Amino acid sequence: MARRYDSRTTIFSPEGAYLTLSIKCPDLTRLSCTGRLYQIEYAMEAISHAGTVLGVLAKDGVVLAAEKRVTGKLLDLSSAKEGGGYGGSGEKMFLLNSNVIGGVAGITSDANSLVNYARTVAQQHLLQYNDDIPVELLAQRLCDMKQGYTQFGGLRPFGVSLLYAGYDPHYHFQLYHSDPSGNYSGWKATCIGANNGTAQSLLKQEYKDDLGVEEAIGLVLRVMSKTMDSTTLGSEKLEFAVLTYDQVAKAPKAKIYKPAEIDALLRAEGLAKKDEDTEMK
């Protein structure tokens, strides 16, 4: 006899780890007597252990940077180094549409599911209206889906938060953050993942409303150098993306940097690690 798929329920523990129960748990998505949804809080805890993702909104673009946790000498990064895909490793930065870049912190498998859904929504909008989807609308659609997973029994929230860096003709450059509860909010600068409190404090001190993209790149790299768990910055532990507007093509231009380009940025800011032998060529 085939096993019933609803006989086992996967949930988050208070430490943000997985637990698998052998019975159906209809109470998982019910409010506690103190008005709290514990599974959402536990999903937030899982995100707080993930690699840092930082975003800064500039007057002429948006900058995203992320700390990679999956690293190693045996990891095949040939597609990223040679320009395959979209330039990133596929762990932290994703091109959601031609006008939106997403940065994720949390459980990568959950993020992959949401990224695929976001790309489908963006393409459906393009097919129906012959126009790129507005950034806030894309965030809303993903949040509608995430909120549903906090409301019905037998489900658990997505253990991932996203930063959306986007551009549309209505509100120009925008930076949004969404969490496992389905809430989203717009930001001038923000951080998710590990050490986000330290990063937020640094951003409050150094952020200015009239920042240009080049200044925002420098700010992001400086903050990342002070908040990442790694002692040195290098392309093997960092992903970087910038969204600008191409005045010639009259369209947003999304760029996810290759490892060699990230190393060049770090050298320009004086943040490259000293041991050149371990740099990715």
C-alpha cells in the first residue's frame, strides 16, 4: 500500500532546524494563546543563521551583495567564471526578470521554489500585458503565496527571506524585503541573514539619500567586510549584483558579477584579501 503523504509533517524547531512528525498536526498554523505563530518565528530563526544578504538603494540604481556559505576547493564554479547562466553561483543571487534581481537568505531549496514561481509570474505578466511586471506587484504575488503556507494545516512556512532589487517606469528603482509570514516592505537600505543587526546599525550611520551607484557599491562592500563571518573578503565567499538603467537601450540593466569582477571591485575598494594565491582567477 502506498504511504499517505499527509501522515508525516515537516516543521521547524525553535532553533530553526527541521523536525519531522509522524502524525498530522492541524495546530501548527493556529495562533497560540498569546497571539503568536510559532512556526513563523522558528522560520525567522532559520533565516538568522543564513549567509548575510545586503541591499542599498541609490538614486541611479540598486546594489545587492550576499555571503555564500557553500564554498570549497572541489566546488565546480566553471559556469560562473566562464559566464554561463546569469553570472552567479545559483546560491544567493537570482535574476527574477529583466527588471528584478532577487537575493535570498535561508533554506536554498525553499528559495529555488519561490524563484521559479516568481519567474513564472513575471513571464505570465509579460505575455498578458506585453510589459515587465512592476516590482511591488511581483513582491505581492510571492507574499500571497507565502502567506497561504502560514494559514492551512499540514504546511510549514517557507524558511527564506528575499530582497528584491527592481526598476519600473512607475516608481523607478526600488528595494523590497519579504519574510516567511508574507509581509513585505520597501527599504532604502536593509540586511537579512546572519549579523543583520550589526549591518543595519552601520547602514543607519553611513547611508545618504543622494548616494550614487558607485558610492553604494563602496558602502555595501565596507559593511559586508565588517559583518560577514569570514575574516577576509573574496569572490569565493561573496556574490554581487547591480541593477542600473541603460540610457541607450531605455531599459533596466541587471548584472550579476562574475568572480573575477568581484575581485576587481574588492581591489578597487582596498578590501581584497592579502593572500593572492587563494584568489579565484
